Amino acid sequence: MLNRLRLEPSRILLNLAVIFIIALWTFPTAGLLISSLRDKNDIAASGWWTALSSADRKQVGRMKGSADQVEKDGKFVISGNLFEGGDGTSGKVSAFGTKVQTPSANAAGSTVTLDAGQTLTVNVDGSYILTSPTKFADERGGRIFFVSSQPPRFTLDNYQSVLFSEGIGRSFINSLTVTIPATIIPILIAAFAAYALAWMKLPFRGLLIAIIVGLLVVPLQMSLIPLLKLYNAAGYFMGVPSKTYLGIWLAHTGFGLPFAIYLLRSYIAGLPKDLIESAQIDGANDFKIFRRIVLPLCFPALASFAIFQFLWVWNDLLVAIVFLGSGPDQLVLTGKLNALLGSRGGNWEILTASAFVTIIVPLTVFFSLQRYFVRGLLAGSVKGG
Amino acid sequence: MKKVLFISAAFAALSLATPALAELKYKPGEDAKFTWANLDALKKVDLKGETLTIFGPWRGDDEKHVQVMLDYFREATGADVKYSSSENYEQQVVIDTSAGSPANISVLPQPGLIADLAGKGLLAPLTADDAKWMVENYGAGQSWVDLGTSKGKDGAKNFYGFSYKTDVKSLVWYSPENFKDAGYAVPKTMEELIALSDKIVKDGGKPWCIGLGSGGATGWPATDWVEDIMLRTQKPEVYDGWVNNSVKFTDPAVINALDIFGSFAKNDAYVDGGHAGVASIDFRDSPKGLFSTPPKCYMHHQASFIPSFFPEGKKVGTDVDFFYFPTFAAKADLGTPVLGAGTLFTITKDSKAARAFIDFLKLPLAHEIWMADGGFLTPLKSANPAAYANDAARKEGAMMASATTFRFDGSDMMPGKIGAGAFWTGMVDFVGGKSSVDTAAEIQKAWDALK
Amino acid sequence: MAEQIIYAFFTVIIGVGGCFGYFYGSNWLLDRIFPANASNDSSAVRNLKMQSMIRPWLFLGPALILLSVYLLFPVVQTFWLSFHDRAGDKFVGLANYVWAFNDDQFRLSIFNNILWLAVVPALCTLMGLVIAVLTDRLWWGNLAKSLIFMPLAISFVGASVIWKFVYDYRGEGQDQIGIINAIVTYFGGSPQVWIALPFWNNFFLMAILVWIQTGFATVILAAALRGIPEDTLEAATIDGAGPFKIFFRIMVPQIYGTILVVWTTITVLVLKIFDIVLTMTNSQWDTSVLANLMFDWMFRGGGDFGRGAAIAIVIMVAVLPIMIWNIRQANKEQSGH
């Protein structure tokens, strides 16, 4: 290894700087991750950072109804525990109240007198005793408001509702069926085109490059109607459905090509000139040069493009809903998750959990392609070749 | 390459060959609240081998409801019904119809959009018999027919949209127990409502939760407020004129309605989060304030669908309830107007099955099934009210039936650029501090800019 | 399910295989028709000449066809539509353009787009370069880069939720669920509706794109840094060059081309920025940009294809300077070869 930048203080400084940037960048995502593990009612009720510590929370519990009353010493008594029955939470009650406006009017353990001679005691452990000189009539018990200290509470429910929804496995396969060819095909086509534009003699080269750059800016939304019309006409002409996998592969390929060609061309054009010239002198034709020399050398660039194209296709919803049907055999993962959100937009718990469900595959791809970004690949193969 | 095409086609055919056998949720003949005779009649319609595609706005739980209803049509006729939806389905309908590959039936919540599509010749008109049936069988039938009627490409007026499934919008949600704890009574008039709001402020609380946030549709909840207020301050004819812009946005009647809305939403003492919060708080989060301890607010004006955004386990009728958004005692002559919304079924690609499906929607059974499944109101007089899933729905249904005036959501009927554009953004600006006069002028300017 | 997987597998094989087949097949065919090792020399020379004339087009062919169908054709169609009325039936001349330039919303969108163009590409590229260089020699550099890259992998819907938890506003005195307002109130300030603050809200939206796209810049630039031959760096170190000198004198010139690629790509992306504005503000509070304006006119409420198309054309014209600049670069390169 090189030992430039090896000065110790600068080394520490470097590490600190990177840690700071990483923290800044991951902080918002951390919020999403923690939110996705929270109870769905809590997500929009308190900041996600508060989920990490135990906090005093104002809560509401409901006492048992008249069916559970017992007569004791001439008094009617209803007793129970506020932490019972609910979602299995426990905690310590510090204060309680019987009116929503004053949820912490009384300290825990104290006894308050209510209307009509009723008394209520709520203890620290959440147990309560309500007594009355007359029989309770309400089937539905009254509310008790209380302040309790809650330990951090996390749940996998949100993931469960996303991962075990019907048909999600199939839509996952559908997404892969769309994404894999829609990533590989443009790489191949673009790599050949990029090589031609970088190293082969052909007329209007500059113009072609400029047009490809110009096509980068074509807003996708604008091309949907003309293309769908074309698909319908082609489908009708050939007697096949207009919304097929082939159709969406080609669509993603078409939309991804300008960027692919642009990126790969700049990389391939930067390869050492003598490398290619010497191969030409050896009598290799361009196809051979491309296959044997250029393709292995531009692996890092291919890998980078593959990642971006994969991400874009994987996360795409618009192209999929327009060019692919929405039956179970064609609905992609993004479409499926979108359908879970309900007619009027999403509930936060599904949004947060599904964001992480979709991110798993792209991250796996990223990590598996990352090993191709290795220094010396270029130099090594030059020496070896 | 061609090979792939054929294989994809074969694949598609393969998946078609194995339709899941539908299991009917409510067994035919079992519950007397359903009009089962309809099902036997429907069985005479033979659509075996026909495919019917339906594109609608319902996703999530709503999609489960619509599938339950569709199962009966599948079972009785043998048709293969494919329902689909998507997040930006309004845009997708435009894309699909313009490109020439729409579903057989597209379900649209906006009459304004229907008028646009019909004007471009992209919708197949329904028959005069369909219109006649609706006049005779729907409560306030003619108004429903008018709602679905617009000009075709040739300029002739036709009936395009068949209303099925409606929502009531004129509701104020509250927690009866919170009202009881504080000693508040449900207001009967708008004057009482305002007095109650003032009282809540005096008691140290915030009366209202209003949230206009809705991602790409931010602002729409405010339009419901303004429409409800219009119906409570002006004659229905003025409302109709406002919707078709013969009464301008800058008309004093509209400005007045804006100002009344402003007296709620722009009043920092009235709303949770202050007027700045109103514009940005998400409409899905906003009603949660009713349930917090202590309550962030006591009342929430929203349509009948909102309980699906209440915290889990909150039962309508006990934990939370609604009352009719009251009228001004000073304007008693306007009766009890009700603002509603709903979905209209249009034929975007004509077929025998599509026509048969519209006929299916005329059967009381088609309404009763969804009524029983929840989240569905109907103006169909012959549908059995006993089929409603709960008392709340029955109460809403009764409210709609007893309305002296029923009007459809005005913003849905305005041209899309206004009703789903300038009106929304205008309301956000208005709540953010712009004056009612400037806001109205801005929206009117956008309307004038339309060709 | 098993059937589906097998089926998916075969469609994938056929799709990708067909593509491979084309390139091998067509090149094989070319070598057969014009054999380079022909019996007599003159025909071999002629054949080689033919080969070198035809082969570029074999290489470029599929790309050019796909680009024409999927991008050029819609552009032509849009150009045509921009001179027609809302349904695309009647010729209206320049009316749509005249309307656009007199429309306040349009002018606002242009202004906002320029703002975005001035800030985002530069910031992304700079951040990307800094991170790529800093993490280049760290033993945990790959992990660091992956974390920076992660936002790029999150869908826009996910991203909009993430940033809700950053910018969210609750009334004074309530629990804030947006981190910025929580910090502001912690230090005694009063909470703000960040995304509704005119003018400044543009920058809050830009932050989201910078957050997402820095990962892109980092990955591309890191790959380019890895491409710098080890020996040049070694030589510089032996000559006693400091880290800054190595960075500016050796690294930056070597990857200059890549820096420009990154900058251009992000610039183009910013020109058509759409999703962030749609999900965060829906163009409200004066945050409208051209792509959103176009989308609104095209698809909202039945659509006005003419006006939508005119705005699309404006977006595409804006890329012209970048195109011209790229032609110059390419020509310079060519003369350098």
C-alpha cells in the first residue's frame, strides 16, 4: 500500500470527516427505518427519535363495563388493570385523570371521588378500583387517562402486513422478469454503440454524440402516449397483446440508452490509445478488439451503469403501469406495494415498511457488483494482455 | 425476437386459462336482506369466454370490496372480469384512452374529467334507457343523470357516467366522550357551531383539526369546506352557476364563502397547528388529533371515508361519531343541503360484457352487496337499507335521502385544470395568508386562460 | 409459482440471448460475406474496407433503432403537437408558445429551474468528488460509499416519507415529528412550515435531490479514481507531492472527463426534475418547475396536449447549450486521438 496521507492526525481527521458526512446522509434514512418498526399509531404522533428512549406518554385506557361488577360490602366494585387487554404494553403510571382535558390531574395511587359518590383509585402498576354505592348501568366502561412511562416499543407488524400480503411473491418474480433483461440488454447495446462512437471511423460522429446527449433530456412522461399508440398498433398488426414483457424491456432499454451510451462512451474513449492501435496492427478486427480488450477493461463502467439501470427499472412504476398489464402475471412489485396503500394514499406504516422491502434487492446488487470497482484492473490487464 | 413475442403471448394466454374460482362472500339465498332474485335473473345473461376489464380508483381495502361485488357478476354470467387500479389512475386513464387501449369500463370520480374525455370522443355513450332508469330509480334521479351527462365530440349531449357508490361530504366528526367530558352539545345550527368553537377556545382547547396536505393533491380538503359553505349561503342555482363559471369565482357569493371558510381555517385560535399548519398537515394525519390526550381538537370536517384513517380500534358510533355540518339559522330557507361525491362508471371500450355490466349495476343486489361489505352509500331507492354494514352508514344514507338539496362535489365537476389544479393551489395560498379577493381573482384568471 | 419462475427464467434467457445472438451473428455474417482472408489480396483489401465501413453500423444499429423509436419519434410527435390545440386536431401556430411565455406560472417555473440548475449539479458533483476521494483509501470506504449510495436505491415514494420526517410541521407547543422543527424548538425557536416558505423552499427540495444524487456522483467518480493507474500516483508520491497537489494535479486532470459526465448527467436530470416536486409540494408555494407544469397540462383533468407539448419543447431546447458543448468536447477528443 501507498503511505501517502499516512500522517496520523490527518488520518484521524479524514476518518472523522467521513463519519460526519455518512451520519448526515444516513440520518434521514435511519428515521425511516425506525419509523417502519414502530406501531402504526405512533408514527405520526411523535418524532421517530423519541422511539429510542422510554418516554412519558399520555394514554387512554378503558375500564371494564357493568357486566364485570361485583358487589362487596354493600358497594359495587369494578376492578382491573389499565395495561390489560390492550396491545400488551406495560409501564408505570405516574398520574391519571378521568377527563380528557385533564389527563394528569391526580397522582398515581391516590383516590378521587367522582359524581354520585363513586370513587376511583389508580395505582402505579396500572391496577384500578372503581366503587359505587349504586349499581353500574353502563355496559361500556368509562375512560381513564393516564401518564405512563413507556419503554421503547418496536414491532414487526408493518413488515408482516407488507411481506405476507397476497400475491407479493409473484409480483417480486414479475419485477425480476422485467428488471434483469431490462438491465442487461441496454448494457450490451450501449457498449457496442459506445465503442463505435469512441474508436471507429464513421461520419457524423460528433453530431450523433450530440443527439444522444440531447435525447437524455427527453421527459419520459411526454413519450408515453405516442409509444403506447405505437404498441397498440403493432400488437394489433401482429395479433398479439400490446402489453408484453418484450415491450417493457425494449421501453426501458430505449429510455436507458442515452445515459448508457453517454457514460460508456466517455469511459471507453478514455482508454489508452496505443492499446487499441497495437491490437489493430496485430490484425484484430473491431469486434475482436471490443470483445477481448475493451469489454474486460470497461467492467467498472459497465457495473456502474448496471447498478443505475437496475435501480431505475426496479423502482419504476410509471413505465410499468403504462406498458405492462396489471394482472397478477404482470403486476410488478412497486405496483403491488402501491395497491396496498389504499385508494386515498398510503398509511405511513405501509409506506415505511415497503420502502425497505424494495431497497433490499438493489442493495444486494450494489454489493455484489462493488468488487468490480477494483484499482489496478486497468493496469493489470494491460500488462497481462 | 419475434419468438419472444409469441412466447409472451402464450404466457399471457396461459395465465388467462386458469381464473381463480370465485367464492361468494355472502351465500346466495342465505340472508334475506339481499335481493337474491336478481342473481337468478342475472344468470340468464351468458358471457362465457368474454373478458371485461375494469379500471377504477379503488385500492387496498376498497379493492377487496369491489372484488366481492364483482364475484357475483363473474359467477352469474361466466365473464372473466379483470379489475385494476393504479396510484395515478387519473393520468393513466388519459394515457390509455388517448393511446387507444383503455379498459372496457373506466370508473372515474370526476365528472369534469368525464366531460373532457367525452369531448375528445373517447367515451361510448350510455343509452337513453339507462338515463330513464336512473331518473326513475335513484333518489333525486335527474340530478344524477345530469351529473353523468356531457357533450360528445360532435357537440351532442349524451349520458356517459353511471353513478354507483357515493360518499357524503357534509359531515363533522367528533368524539362523543370528549364532548361529554367537556360538557359540549352537538350544534344544530351554524351559529351554534361557531359559538361552540368560541367556547372551546375559551376553555383552552382548539376546536378544529384541518389538514390540506395530500401529496400531489394538496389542497382538496379545503374545496369541500368551501362547497359546503356555498350550499349553506347560496341557492343551489348559484352553486351550479359557480361550478360552470357562469357565476365567477370573483363573485361576492364565492368571496363570502371563502371568507367564512377563512374564519375557521385562518383563525389561529380555531385550528390545531395554526393556519400555517393547515396547509401542510396531511389530511390523513389531521383527524388523529381528535383522539389524542388531551385532544388536539374537537371537530373534524371530512367525508364519510375518513374512518379508515382513524387510529386502529376506534369504532364509529361509540368512540367517534359525526353530525351534519349544520346550516345557518339565518338562512333557513335553503333547507338541508348535502354535499356528496361518488364514482361514475363509463364505457371506454364498448363490448357486450360492458353493457351487461352497466345493467348489472341497476340491480339492487349489486348495491346491497357492497353496502353489506362497508364503505358504500347508494341513492338507489330499491336497495334494502337493512343491508348497510352498520348504523353509521345507515345514518349517512338517511342523511343523503332526506337532503332537500343534493349537490355533487363542485371541484370534481369543474374542468380538471381548475377543480384539480387552480382551486386546490388557490386554497393553499389562501390559507397561507392570501386574501380571499386575490385568491378568487387568481383562480378565475386560471379559468379564463382555459380555451 | 414454480411455473412462474421457470417461465420468467426462460423469458429472461431468450431476451438476453437474442441480444447476444444479434451481435455475434451479424459480425459473423459480415466476416463471411467479406472475408478478410480472401484468396487474392485486392479483394481482401476491398473486403477489409467494406468491413470497416459496415461494422460501425452493425455496432450502432440496435441503439440507433431503439433511440429513434423510443425517443426521437416522441420528440417529433411532441414538436408537432406543440403547434396544435388541446386535442391535437387543429393547427394553432405559435399560440401555445405565446401563451407559455405570458403565463406567470411558466415564468416562475423557468426561474425555479434555473435556480435548481445553478445549485444541484455543482453541489452533487463536488460532494461526490470529495466523498469519493476521502473514502478511496479508507479500509471501510466501501461501506461508507454504500451508505452514501443508499438514498439512490430508495424509491421516490420512500424518499418523500423520509423527508416528511425531516420537514414536517406541527403547531407550536406540540410534539414535532419533523427533525428540523424538533431541533429548532429544542433551541427555543418557533417551528416553521419549511416547504411552504416562498423562495427558500426550493432549496429544501433541492436538498433532497442532492441527498439522492450524490450517491450517483460518488459511485461514478470512485470508479474513475480506481481507474487511475497506480504507478502515476506512486511516481507523484516519490516526487514528494502532498495530498492536495496529488488531488488537483494528478487525480482531477485524469478523471476530468468523468467529472464532466457526472455534471452533465445531473444537469440533464435537473432539467427534467419532476418526482420530488410532485410528491413534496405538488408545485405549490411557488415551487413549480417545468416538468411538473408540463405534466399538469398534459394529464391533469383530460389534458391539453398542445400546451403540455410546448412546455416539453422548451425543456428540450434548454439542453441545446449542453449538447453543443459536448460536440466540442468530442471533437477535441477526436483531434487528440
